Amino acid sequence: QFKLIVENPDRPVASGLQLTAIVEYYPETEEDLQDRLRLLIEDDFVDIPLLGLIPCSFLEIESEINFGAVIANSKIISKEISIANSGSSSGIFKLSYDGAVPLNIEPTRGVVKPKSVKTIKVDICTDVPRIIAEVIKVELDGRGCTEVWIKAVVVQQIVKVLGVPFGNVLECVNFGPVYFGSSKTEQISLYNESPECMAWVAVLEDNAIGGEMGTDLQRSTDAVLQDLSLKNRARDVDVSTLILCVPNQGTLQPYEKSLVTLCFNCNSYRIFERDSALKQDYVLFLRFEAVGNKYDYLQTLMKHPRPTELALTGSGIPVTLTFNPGPVFKFTDCFLGEQTQILCTVKNESELLPVTFSFRKMAHFNISPEKGKIKAKSAQDVIFSFSPRQIGTFKVKQVVDIIGTGLEEDNLRVLKKKSFHQIYLSFIGVCKSERKNILFKINPGLTPMISNATGRFVADGTGQCTDTAPVAILKSNQTQIHTHRINRNCEGDALTAFPNDRAASIRPSDRIKKYRTIFTKTERYNYIDPEFSYTDCEQLAKAAHKEYYSCYIYNLRQRRLQKDATRQFYICNDPVNIGLKPAEGLLSPKISVTDIHKEKLQFKVLPLEENCLLTSEKLETVASKPSVKEITSRLSALPSSTQEKEDCSRTLTSKQLHQVVIGPSTMDFGEVCVYSTTSRKLHIINNLLVHIWIKIDIEMDELQFTSPLSQVVPPLTKTHISIVFETCTLGMFKRSFTYTINDQHLGHVLVVAKVVPVQLELSARELILNPVPGYLAETEFRTTVRVYNPRNHPAEFTWKPVITDRGNAFSVRPVKGILCKYSMCAC
């Protein structure tokens, strides 16, 4: 089969030249041949082997597919493996798998062309946590059978709550006792113990079993049951303001830790003012959920365990500060410049916490010490002093501030010292005037400003000393008595001096003001001493100085008013009042009976504040409220209006995504007949106050009849999309399709079905027809057998009698027919 074509040289081959020989191989049979070609060079022989091989394939495949660590989120994940053919002819391969874990392998057999690669796709379903180590048997053409290992570790996506700073796993956070009106914080660490990024949200369980809201756990059962009014008021407390979590949503990278601040904000004392002497214990549960893991109620807890829960315990106690004597303190009467004191014992009746107090400053009263701290079940002496600075009776309300820790308005992570409670004391003091003998002297001159009935005897010494002489002035343009004709047209702003101001007439006065006599309106002479009077520069400096302090005092007042307005705004800044004071100039709209019949009043869900927690009761009841209406048709596929475009372009937070329910997350069609069409509803509930845009991406042929694939869901609306399943392949079906919210947030739904052939069932396999005694031959006896169609596809049946040598004495009616899905026929 080998042929040599060559022309041997007659002369020696010179250096640098070559000789070419051609060897042809022409096989006649399908077998490998071997020969040799002998080359004579001078006196040496060189054997060149000749090999003639028939064309064959050489297939190679990888020995392992490792998915690594993945989370159990009911998602189909895929990996590819290659079969390479480095031979000279096509090779056939075949894959077989009979393990317990459902795997989807495509294709399972085929042909690989020479010098090419065939890709095999392997899918696994991450529905339950487990360790996957399965073997796929692969038959390769010419190489026999080999094995490919499929390995994966499917873990549950959970978040662990760790303590700070030791990192221990926490199950409970005990805030301990806290005064009503104050706050206390604790720090925890959230740990994402999974290989994938996780968006989480904190949900407060306000209706969980074992929770307590404002109950004194140390009291007896009978005492608690009798106080039903307190229990009913405790149910009205907004739990989302009692427990704060900062942040209450976020994203954790794989194996990442994040600090979270929990705050026990015990500000519910206003609800229990009448029962201020009662201690109130709280037991609540806070769970941290992964966003999007909203499973069906029918799925077992063993398959999908509950999210991480953290118990929170704390007690609210009132401030019990007693004053002995008190609360009304009546000081003994005293004269100006004297001082009276009262010794008061301040006792902290609380057995759990110390109390820090501070007395506000009051005029004419002094307190020593003004501030201090009293331990639990301890007392401290305080001296109240009355030091009057003027004559009169003083009745004041002394404010005692109780200092504690509270939250910053702009930073909820930071606690600051503030007054969270006030106690009011009444102080009463009387300052008497000192008696003095009055001496009289004769004033034979002009009548003074103060005189007796005769104008001759004047009291000298009234207990007050004045540094300036009395000057009586009035507007000169208001009197025209004895006005000189020259001064008839005097300036209207000139001031008129009385005759008894001579003692003050020669002192330096204001240069701008002019003084005239009371009768003739002649301009008065004012002596100005150049050595003691202000110069012009000094006058300007004095005016600038006065203007500076006037502006300073004005700015202080404006700042104080602004702070007070801001404080009043934050008091009224809630979803109901929106920063406006109630009943301050706003008039209620007038609604007529026609308007009520024309427009039905609907309940509107208030938007949740950013710092408030989601509660389980709000999430469960929001879908049942009449405001969440169901719309099944006439929804637009694309955002059209300006508001829809603006809403559908938003990036939703984890808390907002948690209020959008799209489910079920696993759609189990059950047993489905081949070539049949079955549909299930994918429910969409939008609990937000904005539009959302849902787009479904389906690449499977079995779900191609699903419609619509895009919908804009209005606020507070629920709707559904019909998922249609149809297949022509028997076996187990497990695939997942994806959807997006606002074209940004990705989710998926797992579709599970068991595709089976058409099947009919009989109610009985054997029937015995017993004749009644006394009946003759050729008499009919009847009974009934039922034919059931338990599947979702119509099925046809036909009775074929078996005829023996003795004939057939039985007949069935109807002989044939068609049973609709899930129907029955009696024969």
C-alpha cells in the first residue's frame, strides 16, 4: 500500500543541495499498516519508519464541574463543559445520569467533528441547602466510559447578629431600665455568612407570640387582668417609634460585617401620664430579612427556615423624685437686703436607676447645689434661699430638669444630654419695706412736683436716692399759653422745660434736642463744659457703640425665635400635621352631601418615615386595606405620563423593595400532561405610593405563551400575570425566569412541573354480577364501573371485549368516548 516515487542521483549531492522523494499511501483495507524505507548514504543505511493509520476520533472531556458555594434561592444556575475532538474523524459521545439530585444536561448525546469542540450545558437547582457531589457517566467514541464529577455547596443565605466587640452570636439584647422620655442605645454587628451579596431590611414583629407591650412582668396575673384600660392603651403605642434601628436597611457584601445601632426610645410616657407610677416592661422581636425572600405559606419551614430573629427587652420606669417638704415652699417674710432659707431633702425613690437633676435659675431665689446626681434609694439635702432685690410678694414656679440621654434630631446614632422630664415646685416669698421717720421742711419757693394739700410741707427722704434732678418736659407745640409772637412758629420737635428744672439746666445735654421755656417759648441756654462734654468723634463712636449692641441684641432675639420655631416645627412634624400647628388659622373644608355621594372617601396609607422600622403587622394588613385595589386589565405596558416616567426611573431602597410583593417565588404546576396548556397566576402587589414597572424575561419555549411581559403597576394596587406552561417532553421540569423592577432590581421565579403522559383510571379492576334467585336465563344483570381522568388533558377510551370459545356474555355502554380533564364517566 506504500509507493515510493524518487529519482536516485547518479552523482554525489553537493553541499547546500537537496533531494526530494515522495511516498504515497493508498490503503486497501481498514487496518493500520507499518513498513520502513531504507536510505543508503555512502556506506551507511538509515531506516525511515512508515506508518499508515486509518482515520479515527480522539475525544477528551473535563473530569469535574465545580459550581463552588452558592446560596439556596431556588434559582437555576448553569455551567458549561467542553468535549474536544483532536482526531481526524467525527466522534460520538453519550452522557447518562441517574443520581438523586435533579440535573439538566443538554445535549445528552451528539457528534463532535474533527478538530472542533462541543459544549455541554449542565444546570442545577438551588432549591434546598445541601452538598452536591454527583457523577455523570460519559461514553466517548473509541475511548470507552469515563466519569465527570458535579460538585457544589448550596448554603442558606442568612445574616448573623454578632455582639460588639467580642463577636459572639446574639440572641437577645437587654436594654435594662430606662426612664420614660429618655433613650438608650446598643450596638450590634450584622454578618453576611453567604457567598453572595445580600440586601437586607429590619422588620419589627409587633404581633409575635411572646411579645409584651407595656406590661409590668413583676405584677401578679390578677393585677394585670384588672387593669385592662392600661393594656388597651398599650396596644395603641406605635412600636416603630419605640425601637429604632440605624440603619434599618442596607447591602452586605459576601462575608462582610456592618455595625447597626439599636435604640430603645422610651418616649411613650405621654400615653401613661395617669399611670406614671407604673413600671412598663417590653419584649419585642426584631428580624433581619433578605430582600426578596418572601416564600409561600405552603412551603415548609424545614425547606426555608425563618430569618434571623433578635429578642429585645427593656423596661420603662417613671422618675420618682420626692421633696420633703414640698412641693410648695413658703419663705418667711424679710426686708430688702435680708435672706431666708429652707432646708429640703430630695430623695430618689427609684430602686433601679440614679437620677440627675438641675434647678433652673430664678430671680430673687438661690439654690445650693443647683445640680447633682442622686443614687438609687438615696437622698440629698438642698438649701433654698430667698434673697429679694425689690419690695413685693413673689410667687414663682421653680422648674427642676431631669437630665438624661436623648437622640440627636439629625444623627440618630448619637445620644446627647438633655432634659427629658420636668418637676415643678412653688416658691412664695414676701419682701417688706423698711419703716422710716418722715421729716418735714418748709419750701417757700415755687411749688414742687410733689407737695401736700397746702404746698408748704414736703416729705424729705422717701427711701430712694436719685442721681439726676427732676426735669419735667412736654411738647411745646401742644401749648400756646403766653407764647411770644417771635416764637409762634417754633419747631414742632422742640421740648419745653418746666420752671423747677433750674438745677439741671446748666448740665451738658443732648446737642441735638432743643429746650424752650413753658411760657414764652424762648430757647433755653444749656451750658456745655468743653472739658467734660463729648466731642463730635466721641458722639459718633458712642452712637456706633449703641448701634452695635442694638444689632447684637436684635440678632440674639431673632436666633432665639428661630430656634423656638424650629422646635415647634419638629414637634408638629409628623405625617398628619406636616409641620403645621393644629388649629392655627386653617379652616376645615366644607363638604356637602353631594360631594360625599360623588366621591367615596378612601383610606390612604401614610408613607413610612425613613427612620421608622417596618412592622410585621403593617406588612400583613396593608394588602387587606380597601385602598389596595385589584386591577386585572387595562394596565399600560410602558410608562407614558410624566409622573409614570419619573416614578419608574427611581432606584428603590431595600425597605421599598420589601413592600413590593411578587410571588409565589416557586410556581409548582404539579403533574402536567404532555401537549397540555396550564396557567398559574403570578401575583404583583404594589404597597408603595409610586408607580413601578415590571418586566418579565422568558427564554424558555415552555413559557412562550405567557402574557403580558411588561406592566406599569399604579400605587397601592395589586394585579397578576398569567404564566402559561406547555411542553412536549416527558420528565421533570425545573427552570427559572427573571423579572426586573424599574429596569434595575432583578428577581427570579422558579417553575416546577412533572410532565406525565395521558392516563385514565378505573374505579374497580374486577366486577362480580350475582343474579338474584328466581331469575331465568338470558336475563340481564347490571353494575357500574367509573372511568376517571385525573390529568389536565382530555383522554379517549375504548372498550374492547375479549371473545372466547364460549362467546361473550358481557357488554359495556358506552363503548368509547372522550373524557375532559378532571372528569368522570360511569359505564
